[in-house]
Amino acid sequence: MFFNIRENLVRQMKNILILISALHVTNGQAVSTSGQLFAYHGDFRGAIPFDSLEASSVNVCATFCASKSNQCTCFSYNTLKECRLLESAIDGAVIAVPDLEYVLYCNTDVDIYVHNYIGCYGDTGDRDLPYNTNKPPYLTPQVCIDTCRNLNQGFLYAAVQFGTDCFCGTSYGKYGPSTSCTYTCEGDPQQTCGGFNGNEIYAI
């Protein structure tokens, strides 16, 4: 049932350009004389929403985003009517995560920066991901992912923590989810890199 509903939703939204203000759809494209343009980008959700709310349709979600002026550059939407409003995170790009339950729309001048982001999870002195890479310089999530991958030790996950720390491992989550991943990255203050005993986990 859910699959069929989602199939219908995606069929309606795929390859559609949403143009807010006097919206109408012609031959798979939304056209209008004025308004804000959002282009379809596929099955993604935003990793770092600045607001989440309920919207009765993808068009309503787009209207919410457009009403935020320059703050909202993208939004993601799903069949549960969850609308996630996103803002540019790095160099005019938005961090997106593959997710079959959502579809992503962005302003046409925004680049999509895809991470296999999993989420924020707790940590203690007995590390969830045991391999400590000893603070790679100018840490960002991508620096940590590359560091763990280049060790060639079979690690499956990378974790950034405290804004400066990078850990690698083959499993994650033994301390459960956390809400403490609020520290900015040493290498890019536009991104977050975990928090105090908070790991932001990425699949390698």
C-alpha cells in the first residue's frame, strides 16, 4: 500500500519544476509568469534541515520554502506530508542524504552535495567507533570519510566528534541516538562535526 502511494507521488513529481505563484503543470513541467523555481533532484532528504513542518502537498511545502526568502534554498517532502526546509550548507551546496522515502527539490542554482549521512549517536570514553585517527587537520566530514577509507582496514563507518576528532569502525550505535551534534567543523564552520560525546556517523 505504502509503495503504491509513493509510486503515485513520485510519478506526479518526477521531473517537475515547481514554480511558486500561479502554479500550473503542462507536459510534466510547472510553468508560471512569476515566482520561485524549484527543480526535482530525486530520492534524497536534507541532512541539516533548519525547520520541519507538515504540508498537505509538495506545492504547499514549496510555498513554505519560498516564503523564507533566501534562507530556504531546498526542501524535501514525503508521503507522510513531512516537509523539511533546508538552507545552503557549504559553498552554495546543500548536504543531501539518499533516502527512498523523500524527494528533494532545490533552487536551480544550488548544487547537491551527497553524503551517506546516518545520524547523530552518543559516545563515551569506551568509544563506539574504536579507531582514533588523532585529529586530522582541517576536519570536515569528507576529510574523516577519506581518512578512514584510505586506512584500508575494512572500516565501514566514519564518525566526526567535538569539531576536531575523527573515528573509524565497523559498527555504530551502541549508546543510542544523541542530540548533541552541534559543534562546527574545524575545517569548515558551515558544517557540523559532532559534539561533546556526540558522533555524526557516515557510511564509507
